[in-house]
Amino acid sequence: MKSVLLSIVLLICCPWSYAQEAIRPAEHLTRERTYHVDHYRLAVNVDPHTKTCFGETSIKLVLLRPMISELKFDAADLHVRRVTLGNTELEFHTIDETLSVTLDKIYGFNDTLTVNIAYSVTAPKKGLYFTAPDSGYADKQLQAWTQGEPEDNHFWFPCYDFPNDKATSEMIVTVADNFTAISNGTLLNVKKDLESHTATYHWYESKPHASYLISLIVGTYVEVKDSWGTVPLSYYVYPHQKNDAMRSFSNTPKMMEFYSGKIGYAYPWEKYAQTVVQDFIYGGEENVSATTLTDGTIHDSRAHLDYNSDGLVAHELAHMWWGDLLTCRDWSHAWLNEGFATFFENQFTEYHLGKDDGAKENADNQLSVRNADAGRHRRPTVCDRYIHPMDLFDSHIYAKGAVTLNMLKDVLGDELFWKAVNYYVHKFAFQNVETNDFKIAVEEATGYNLSWFFDEWLYKAGYPEFQVASNWDRSTNMLNLNVRQTQTIDSLTGIFTMPVNIEFWVNNAPEVHRVWVSQKEQTFSFPAYQQPQNIIFDKGSRVLKKIDFQKSRDEWIYQLLHAEDGVDRSAAIDELSWIADSEKVTEALKKAAIDDPFWDVRRNAVWALGDAKKTDVSDVLVMAYGDRDARVRIAAVTSLGNCRGDRVIKTLQHAFEGDSSFGVAAAALKSLVQVDSLNRKSYCKKALTQSSFHEIIRSTALQLLAQVGDEDALGTVYAHTQYGIDRNIRIQSINLLVSKWGDREDVISRLMTMVDDPSIHVRRAIVAALGNTHNPRVLQTLQSIVEHEPDARTVSEAREAIEKIQQTQSDKNH
């Protein structure tokens, strides 16, 4: 025992701190290259049964330097059998992830060479993934699919695996003839061999693209055909999903029309395919002309009440311009891919669903940015310091990029903004770009100097924190608005310069004034012949910010009932929710809950009413349960959990047993166990028999059983962590184990046995769970994950879990 404890102490005191020091993020510069790849030609056989890929990759390249006698390609864990240049065999060797090829003589710049590399690979650790039925999941699809971003394609074929080079490509892939093979570009032909029962698919992508966008999918599919103008659209789904496919993809032509018109550059590729795959490690990936999506995006009509695929489809389609047509030169500028795609996803939401939905989505992105900026990984959007490129793929580039583009549109105005976007895309089509290219393009298109904007929002971090105070001067009939910026000033954050729209009402007539905030403290004055009934600083919440603006109850009520923008009405509810028991506030919230035209305002009003402690609001909550929008009904039945009475129970029972929405049924279950707690276990037992989209009902039942905390509940949760159970339920059960019983040694042991689970999503959940135990016993397991896990996100999360536990132990020791 003593030696075990000593080992733990030594691990905490020595190797861990050394490991953390060794992995401090380093500066990453754009990769230098000695050649430009002109074309990739892959001629391979892929067998999902044996998890093998073998064949030949031909790389046609043009040398960029004189006196070249050796070429280096990215190739990890490949068994290279032969390398040739024409009929000449070349010497080669591999070290780590580099294939070095010695040329037959010295070549100079502008020489064009075609190097042929014959190789094979079996079950690579990343890049090419295989799924198959097994004892736990007999219905699993037999598939092979690739995922190249950021730099993983070299794990299944040799290439130059960095985004700052573009080439055309073709895929000649032979598979069993019961499979479909899907790749980039145009399908030139399919040749079937009756003797070998194989089919060879020949795909050709004629336009240049980065190597990480080359993709291949092999599986059993049906093709659902669609079109946008002359562009063929294909939706590849499993045979049993055929009737549900259009529910997820039917808006694709509308998105193409919108993007092509707004950008001013028609969809640039030969076709557009969307293919679903099993166990995809992301939601989607924008492989050029052939997006890969999680099969979880396909859903039936009942699930459609709670979920739709438009956001995912719109995001990945936008990448066909932003990321594929124009590609970041290196990953420090990845926001030019992801931020633009998130922005255009937001723009389509506004176009398709309306101004309020678009503004709500933008506000959600702003919240995500504020949360990310508050963390210890606070950084600028453009950042060249990271351990692995995937470390950058978070809210700092997705949400921050979208929010920044929305603010730029507000600064320039719609006409100039879209003129600049059009100029930028035409100037750099099929090229690599970095942030300064975008800045210069916007400046050339508009004539503005935007160094200040790019500096404060992209090259630095943070956002303004405004303290606003108003005063109406009766003697001068002037409204004075004092604005102070109170954010902490440091090397990453300064004083911000931004235009802000100020709206105020006098005698029920709104006025909007645009001011430029640019100093630590400023006062703005406006003529107003009466005391304004309400003032909104930053109408429509266009600026990323925090704000402290003390207003009276009546002003907030006026804003709730009169503001034009849904986000401003919701902001009023946030303030009024603290005094929901006030009769005047309750009446205003009731009106908003039933009559407001925007679903999110109705929902927020229902949430606020549910927080009322002294006022019986059950009648209006029952009425809100009749809302046409399932999101409002979820809020209503959740809030009813704070009420009592037979009518409440009957409403919740109806919602649980008969509502068309899975989300409403799950929320009603939560409330039922509050208002009818004696029947908690019987409700949960019934819920555990009910299937639902992403297993939301069963997951909710497990959560409610875990609250009991007894051995029976623990046994039930344990049982639902088993391999073979739906992944969503397993992840929920893992989270419940650590949140309720995380201090138990047997629970920790159980979690530690799951670190090698085949599912990347389950492994990530296990890493988070181990970190949340705060137990030094799990440190060695987490370090093993850091050293051996192929998924970069999981490795990063394991490092963070180690740091969390170390910090907890350090705090205890001090």
C-alpha cells in the first residue's frame, strides 16, 4: 500500500508537471514546401470486411526549387511497397510520418514529375474509418469512410497534407459489387466484374482543392436525386432511411440559390452529394462536392417537431465556398473557413425563418463567445499557438467568426458588405487565403481603412463591457446617455470602437440614433421633449458585449411589450424574471407568453412565469402548453413542475403519454416526478420502455432515477453503460455515474475500464467523467489516453482533465 501511495505522489509531483510543460503550445507557421501538387490519382481497393485499403497513389507535381534530389510526402503507418517515376524504381524510406523518396537525378524548378506510390494500410488509426456489425450492435452498418481534416488523410494515402496547396484529384476505387462508393467530383463510370463480384467507381474532381478535402465513402446506400438548376444533387442514405431523406435535405436547393445570390458566385463544383455514415466523429465534414454527415441527422416526422437538419446542412454547404473554394493558408486562419460557414448558416436562418430567428441565433453565438473568452483558453480568433490544429476548432473561430462578420456587416451596411464579399470571393477563388487577404479585399472594395476593426475583433480577444446610465434634462429637453467601457484592459483587450444603435420611445413613438462608441467614457445627447418611456442601447443586440443598464420595472415592461426586435423583448424578460411575482410583471409576462409573435419570446416568458414563487400561474402555463411550437410547450410543462393540483398532473400525464413531441414528453416526465413524486419509479419504468429520437425519453428517465441515489438506481444506470446500449444513453449514464456516485471507488473502476471503448464519443465522455472525479487515482489512465488516443480532441480533453485534478490536489495541499 505504501509503495502505491508513494507512486501516486511521485506521479503528481514530477512527471505530470513535466508533461504539461513539454506540451506548451508552440508557434505554428505556414508550412514551407518544395513542390506544388497538380493532381492526385488514387487507384485503390477498399474492403470494409478486412478493414484494408491497398493500391497506388500517383502524385503529379511541379517543383518550386532548383537542385531537388529528394521529395518528402506525408505518410503515416502505410506499408509502402514500391515507388516509381515512370519506369524507374526509386529508393525510399519512412521516418515517423514522412515518406522520403530519393529521385533518380537532380531536378529543377518548373520540372513536372509524376511519382507513383504502391502501398497498403489496414485499420489505420485515423483518416480512414471502418464500421461493422458486432455482438453489441448487430444492426450496425458495414462501411468505410474517410475524414481528412485537419491533417489526417496521410494516414490512408500518401500526400502533401497541409491546406496551403491545391490540386485536382481522381478516385478509382474497387469494392464489392453490393457496395456503393462515393467520392469527389463527377462519376465518370462504374465497371462491374462479374467474376470477382466487384465494382470499380471512377470519380474525377476537375477543380483544385486542398488534400484534406479528398474523401471516400463505401457502404450500402440508396441515392435520392435532386437538383439545383443544372447542378445534380445526390442524398445517399441507408435503404430504410429513403422515405425520411428529404425531411433533412429538401432545403438544399433553396440554400444553394440563397448562397449563390448573396455571395455573387454560383455554386462552384460539378455536383453536390450529401452522404450519411455510421459513428461519424463530427456532425459533418465539407469534403469538396461530397459532404459527409452523421446518420443521426436523418429523422422521422415526430422527431422533426424538435429537430431539423437545416443548420448542419446549411453550414456544410456554405463550406463549398468558404473552406473549399477559398481555403485558409494555415490553421491559424481557420476562422475564414468555419467563421464564414457559421455566419452563412446564420444568414440562411434569417432568410428562411425570419429576422428574429436570425438575431436569436446571432445572440446565441455571442453568448458562446463570451463563455469561451471567460475561460483559461482565452485567445484571439487568429491564433498560431496550439498543440494540435483541432485545438483551434471551438467557439473562438466558429461563433466569434460569425459574430464578427455580422458586426462588419453592421459597420459597412448591407450593400457595401455584400459588394466586399463578392469582390473577395472572385479575387481568391480556388486559392489559399489568410485574414489579411480578406481585410485588404474589403478595403479595396469599400475604400475604408478597417485595421482598427480587424485588430480589435480578430487579432485580439475580449469584448466591450458597457455601463450605461441615462438622464433626461427637463430644462433642455435633452436625453443624455453616459456610456463607460469597464472591461479589463490588458495585452489582448483595449478600448473598443464600434457603432451602436440607440432606440428610445417618447409618447409611444420610437426613434433610432446611431452613435460611435470609441472612448473609455462618453456622453451622447439627443433631443427628447418628454421623459423617454424606454431606452435600448444596441437595438437588436448587434455588438458582442456585456451591458449594465439599470432601468425601472416599468421601462423593462415597456420594452417587453413594444420593442421591435425579439432579442430585445427577450432581454427584457431576463430582467423581469427576477421580479416575476409582481402583479404588473406577471400580467406582462402572461401576455407575452400567449400573444408574442416570436416563439423564443413566448418560451422565455413561460420560463420566467415558472419561476414565480408566490403567484399561481398554472392556468397560463396550461394555456401555453397549447402552443403550436414544441419549444414553448417544453417550457410550459417544465414550468408546471413548480405547480400543484389535479389539473396540473392530468396535463403533465397527457403531455408525457400523448404529446407528439419527444422533447415535450421528456420534459413532462421530469415535471411529473416533481408533482407526483410517489409514482416516480413507475413513471420512469414506463419511460424506459419508450423509444425516442436520440433516446431523450429513456435518458431523462435514467437521470430521474439517479436522483434517488439508491443501489437499485445505481444498478440501472450501470446496466445502461454497457456496450450494445444506444450511444446517447451510454453517454448519459456515464455522466450520471460521476455526478451522483463519482466518489465511489467501484464507480471509478468501472469508468476506467471503458477508456478503450470503440466509440470515440463514449471515450470523450469517459475522459470528462474521469476529470470530474477529481481523484488522483485516474491520472495514470488519463496520461495513457494522452499518449495513445488517436483523436486530437480527446487528447486535449484528457490533458485538461489532468490539469483539473492536479489543481484540485494542489488546492487541497494548500
